[in-house]
Amino acid sequence: MLQSAKRLALLITICAFSATSSAAYTTASSQDEINLLVRVLKMVRANYVRDVRDVDLYKFALEGLVRSVDPYAAYLSHDMIPDFEHWAGQPFGPLGAALSMEDSILTVVAVADGSPAAKAGLQPFDKIVKFNGEYAKNLALPEVIRKTAIPEGDKIDLTILKRKANRFSDIAVTRKPFQVDPVWSQSLDSNYLYLKGTYFSPKTEAAIRAAINHANAAQDLKGVILDLRNNPGGLLDSAQKVAGLFLDKHTMGFAEGKGTKKEELTIPQTEKPFDMPLAVLIDGSTAGSAEALVGALQDYERAVIIGAPSLGKASIQSLLTLSNGAGVNLTTAYIETPKGKAIQKTGIQPDVEVKPEEADNGSNNSASLTPDEEDAKPIKKSILPRASNPASDPLVTTALEWLKSGKKVPAAKKVAHKKNRKSSKKKSD
């Protein structure tokens, strides 16, 4: 057991050195904490009613260490990494629901149209309380991927708390193939184009460029509406390329990480940007890379932003690999707009705000709920309904009227700049 305890102490010490990249990390205080961890390990091994394998105790300790940092941090064993990397650039995951952690509760951010999740009735900001009868509280997102990447044709039972009512529902989601087009378009009133950006993939920039060029050649476009509602983000470099379609600028924003400097998120310029008037639609299901793009368009006064405040999740996660084949997924930077506005938690505030329909929170007998269910309190988020036909969508109508009015884009609000901080390596959002 002493050898096992020494191995754990060495493992934790190595993690501490790797996380800080500083040989001066191990102070007397930190050594005391490591010694305490070793004593607890001995106590569990000696006194717990059942035998516990050392390898399991090490794994639990590592998982707890990493998860204590933030809701998106996770320790991944080597067998979890392939699935995690496969789904990293596909925000809608195996079932068609983009997920996030809100107050340690798994929460739906956006749902892909026509996906198994949509067909089962999942909606943005529903909270997932159970997977197949087991509580999902504090479940790491990589573990969620493993649970939802079931064989096609199999089903998973979910207990959810609906956004619009304080009640729990049991639903079954059957995994089936589904396709999510990153962009689709429709002409409006002859000279205007509606673009629905579903998520940011390697194909998004080319699809938007092609749609605008085709429409412009056919009808001499007078304006474009870019709808980023129900867009959970995706690849950050894809959003940077899309920014280059509309901005004759160098910077989409900054990745603010640890230290004293910020990493610039550059905008690639391959052709002259489009210059027709632009309106962008957002709401509480606009997240990640989509928020970074909207922040740049707003700061440079290139587009009018219409809708409700965005989610406020604009962070960069990096998968750091270990010599044993395992990995640690960490938040390594937060994204700021070109003018230094923070996006994380605050979101993007629209220029023209449209009030959503008030959520019906109903009543529920909380006395009958377990502690885990009590934690899954309903949340109010501004989710603006989308019509299947953009021509009959109230928010699209508002944007179209704005474009036709010839009004100037509101001036970007000034913010107090914070002291520069150093960023870590940029990865997809």
C-alpha cells in the first residue's frame, strides 16, 4: 500500500508541475496537501467495506482534481479520447443536441432540426437529469459523449426538466443517422437573401460565399440576413473565415488566456469582402464561435444585431495529452471582441432587442423531488421561436424591415479595456 500511496503522490506532483510549468510549485503547503491525499487514500483502502482497486482510486482522484477547475474540464482515459476527438468538431453530437453545463447540470443549448433529439421533443435549455435512470449531475461532457454514442437503432431514456414548465418528463431518444447542413439559404422579397447558419464547420465559409454569389448574380442583392439562432458554435477557424466574407479587417477578436498577452484571432482575406447591408439574428441559443463572429460584426459596425442576448459561452478548450495515452481537457482561453468586450457569461447584447415570450414556469411539488432533481431548477433563457418558412418568421420580418429602411448600424458601445493577459494555444471552440 505504501508503494501505491507513493505512486499516487508522485502522480499528483507530476500533474502539479505540468499544470504550472514551474519547478517552484511544490511549496510546503502543497506538499502538505499531497500528504493529506495519500493519508486519505490509505484510509479508504484500509477501512472501506469493499475492496477498491488502486487503479480506480487513482482515476477517481484525477477526475476530481480536473473537474474541480470548471464544468468543462475533464480527465480522459486513453479509451475515451478517440470518441471525444471525433465529436469535438460536431457540436450537435451523436443525437443532434448541443450540450453544455449550467450549474453542474447538463443543459441543452441547441437542437438540430430533424435530428433524433428534435424528434424526441428536446428543446434548447431543457435540463437532462438522468440517463437511463442514473443521475447526470456532475457528469463530465466526455462521459456524456460515451453515453450518447450508442449503436444506431438503440435508444437512451432521458429524464428532463422542460424549459417552459417546472416539471420532469421521461423521453426516449433513438439514435438514427441525421444530416445537418452548416448553411442553407432562401430568397426574400426578390432582392434580399436569408442565410441560416446552423454551425461552423470546414464547409461553412464556402457555402455562404456560394449562396451570396449565386443570389447576387440572379437578383442584385440589396441585403443579407444571417440567422445564428440555434447555433451552438463549432470550429473557431471556420468563424474567422466567415468573418472575412464581411469584414475588411485583420482581427476577429482575442483569445485571453493565462499570463500577460492576448492571442489575436486573425481574419483571413482571400477575396474582397461583400459590402451589402447585413442583419444578424441571435438569441440565447447562439453560442461559442457564433458569438465571437457576432461580436466582431458588432464592434466594427458592419451589421445590425437583432434578437435577444446570446448564451455567453465563448471559451477555448484544449486537449492536453499525457505520456500514458490519457488526456486532460481544459479551458485555456476566453474570447473577447475586437474592442475588448468579454463574451463569457455576459453574451452579446443585440442592437435591436426583441422580447421573447414569457416562459410558463407552472408549479411543481418540490417536496417529492430528490436532492439531485432539486438542483435542476428551471431556467429562463431568451429563446426566440423560429418559423419553418423564414418569410413568415417574425424576427426575419423585423430584420428585413430594418434593411429596407436604410438605417445606419448603431455605433458600437465603448468598453473599459483590461490589462492584457497571455493566451494559451488556440483550438476549436
